[in-house]
Amino acid sequence: MNQARTKRVRDLVDGVLLLDKPVGFSSNDALIKAKRVLNAKKAGHTGTLDPFATGLLPLCFGEATKFSQDLLEADKTYDTTVHLGQTTDTGDTEGEVIDTRDVNVTLEQIHAVLAQFRGPIKQVPPMYSALKRDGKPLYEYAREGITLEREARDVTIHKLELIAYQAPFLKLSVTCSKGTYIRVLGQDIGEALGCGAHLNALRRTQVGALTTEHMITLDELVAHETPLTLLSPVDALLSSFPAVQLNAELAKRFLNGQRLALGKEPSVSVPAQQGRVRVYLDAKLLGTAILGEYSILQPERLIAFVAE
């Protein structure tokens, strides 16, 4: 007689894991494996990395998922190797070579072309992407041999530096706004040089204020005796925002969703700049808020476990 399978009981885990995503894993595959190792009930990632790419993939667990949108909006930094002279249908090493051209470019030409791509530019999203048309990802159309018109989008390349050039490989460091496709940037640089290109390697090294300093691999996570200790606190996602410390009475009102007139509270140090802030009671994060005119603090996202 078959017995019903017992549903696995997941734990309430709160924090951020700075994962060094390996080649061959989709961002979702990496998230699922980490979630299983940590036995976490709730998890999410903060923007995808292509399977062929490696590097920083912040994973959010529990209460940290409330703030993952901030990293989706954040600037990102990559190290990439562009293979000049070969174009693939996907723009990276996972695709089929569809065009081969000779590479006869000088360093002077490379520097001149890179200058054209710094600052605000327009990009046409690739067909091999997760963007949807009529509810269907573009990559599914691409696999069926269908190419659809795509509107160019505005993105910003904050930094584009040449690290090394040894033909046909061009190593670059890129810091860019959200929505930028480094594959498309590599292809467009190749076309501007007259030889075509695709990405040979891509590694993300920074997301917002998060860097590779405390990054760990999946193998290290699996092998660790106490993997929960590898998590950074929830407010690791919020380090770029000013901090506001409340006393116990104000914290209670804040957690009840009340607006606070901090200008009338001599015990509270109010940041000089208006905008988003992180709010604490002693060392405990309460959530985020918007600091407006006249030092009015409007609660935004609250940490649930604090109110228990």
C-alpha cells in the first residue's frame, strides 16, 4: 500500500546570501538549490544572470524578499570578454555561429568605439531573452525561428573600460543601469568595429552596494556545517540609505503604520536629505520609510517578525 508523501516543513529564514553563481546554472536553478540547503520557506533572487554567466547573485530569504525590488532597480557591474570576429544567434557562447569576419582593429579604434557607448544609449533587447510578447517569452519565438520587432530601450552605461586586448578577445569592465543587456553591448561594439562579436565570458561583480567580498559558491554552501551562518542580515540590501533610530514608543507607532513628525522629537537625529531611509530600534531593523518635508517619516515596508 502506498503511503502519502509527507510534505516537507520549511523554516522561517531571514537574510541575504551573496552567491557566486556557477556556469551552467540558471538563476532560478541556483535559487532552488540554495533554498533547499537552507530549508527556507520563502526565497527570491534579485535579477537573473544568464546560464553561461557567473558571479554575484544576491538571494533573498524571508523578510529580505520585501526589499529585493531595490536590487532589481540598482546599477550593476560586470567583467566581460568579447570575442571579436564571430557573431552567434544568442549573442553568447551558447548559440550557433552565424557569421565570421576578419579582425583587423587597432587599440585606437577600440578606444574610439568604446567612447560611443558611454552614457545614455539605446539598446534593442535580444530575441533570446525572457521579455514577453503576448504572454510568451521572446526566446521561445527565437527557438521557433521567429524574429519579432523590438523597440529600442534607453539604458545608461556609467563606466566602460578596456582591461586588455589580445585579438580576438576584448576584456572590458562595465557598470550599467538596470535593463542593460551586456550581450547586446558586446554585439553592438563588434558591429561598430566592423567585425561582429559575441560574449565569450561574463561575470557580475557588483549589484548596487553589494560586492563580491562575502560571496560564496554553491559547493561551499552545501559543504558548510551551519549554512545559515553564511547569511548576511536583511539590512545588507539597504546599506546605501541613511539610518534613522527610533525610541521604543516611536517604534511602536511606526510599526502600526503611523506617520511620525520627527522634527518634534528632540531624541531623534534626522538625516539632512529627504528620501528613502532605513529605520531601527536599537540594532533591530524595523523597515524602510520615506522621509519627507518637515521631517515627516512615512512607513513604507515593515519587517513582520519585529512586530510579533
